[in-house]
Amino acid sequence: MVNIIEVNNLVVGINQKEIIHNISFTIPEGKITAIIGPNGCGKSTTLKAISRNLPYKGSVNFKGKDVQNFSRKEFARALAILTQSPQAPADLTVRDLVNMGRFPYHSFLGGMTSEDEKEVLWALEQTNLLTMQKRFLATLSGGERQRAWIAMALAQRPEVLFLDEPTTYLDICHQLEVMQLLVKLNAELGITIVMVVHELNHAIQYADHVVVIKAGELVTKGSPKEIIKPKLLADVFNVKADEFSCSNGLTALVPVNIIEQCKQ
């Protein structure tokens, strides 16, 4: 398995408090990786550091090159990130939002080109939003709005897509819609997906690789089908869970009790 990102001895501090403590792991190319762990363990912080949105110590390499050696636009063409609950003006249309994804390809004071227009239409098509491109974001459902943000990221034509809790606030149907879209983008376009998720069954169902973090430290990494088991929930989340076989051949975990009081 070829790794597209290598994280070595990552240390991240916020407001003079160390959040991430010397962790190392890799992201396999062309696969879906889920980062999981309790609230406040440093999942989002790790994602932001790797994507150069937070300062850090250690090294992060993208295809063998230190990410700090990329220009801002060059890195944006390689990696797109959707943060948790992104915000945009309510009077922005879907098309306007997706147009913003072409920024890494514009020269100073440069406007949209025919190539940009082509890529925006392609991104809208990939996310099934062509018929909604003139809609205002404020009129969209949560699932539609999340697809619009994903379309904006796709317009960057990245090799890697980072998503921080992409199904937050969505109902079950729209959660599955977003997850199935990510699987489609990964399978058909070869985009490497890295996502922070709270729903562990999503990691089992859709991810090829998992990174587990607790209290800013790496617990384990590998195949979610082998790692995400009742013992992991007990050790990492302080939760007793039962494991069930599903009709698709995979397993699902159902939490049944707290082993000890949840720690903030």
C-alpha cells in the first residue's frame, strides 16, 4: 500500500497547551481513512495541523515532499479541507459557492475562465447539484448544503479531501447520502478521503483505514473491521458495546452501557 501522507512526531499546542503529543501515522493513497476518538482528544486539531491550518512541530510529508515547501495555491490544488459546520452568506447561490473552489487556479485579479466554468459544472454534476446551482444556500436542506460544500472542494480538483465530521446535524438518510457520495468519489475518481467521524459504524462500513486517538496520543491504526471492536470502545470510550452481524456481511456495534463516567 502506497502512502500519500506521512505524519512524523506531530506535536500541536493551542494557547500554550499541548493538544497532540508526538504522534506518527500514515494515510494510504486512494483509500478512505477515518480518524476516531473521544470528544476533545485532538482529532480536529490533527486534521487542521496536517492541512497547514495550525502550527505544529514534527513533519508532515505529502507524496514525499514536506507540506511546508508547497506554495499556498499549490497545496490547495493538492488537498482540500471542509471544516466542521462551514459557514457562508445565506444569499450565496450553490454555483457561487462552488466557484470559490477555483481560487487556487486564479492569478492576481484573474476572473473565472472557460476552464473554471467547465470544472465547476463537473463538480456540480459529481454531487448531483446541477439542477440546484441557482438555489440560495439558505433554501437547502442540511444534506444538500453539505453536498454543495463538497462540490466546492471538488472544484479544487484535489488529490486528497479532508472532512471534519461531515455528517454532523444530518438525519440518518442524509448521513448515508453523504457517506455514499464520498465512497463514490473515492472509487470513481481515486480521491483519497480522510474524515473525522463520531459514528463508529460509519468507519466500519465505509473506511479502509482507521486512526484512533485518545487524549492527544495515538492508540492504534489499521483496518477498521479488525480494530473497531467492543474492546476498543471499552478502552477508548469507556463504553460497553455489543457486536452484531449485518445483512451486508459487516458488523455493527451498539453501545449498551457506560463503564465509567465520561470524562470531559
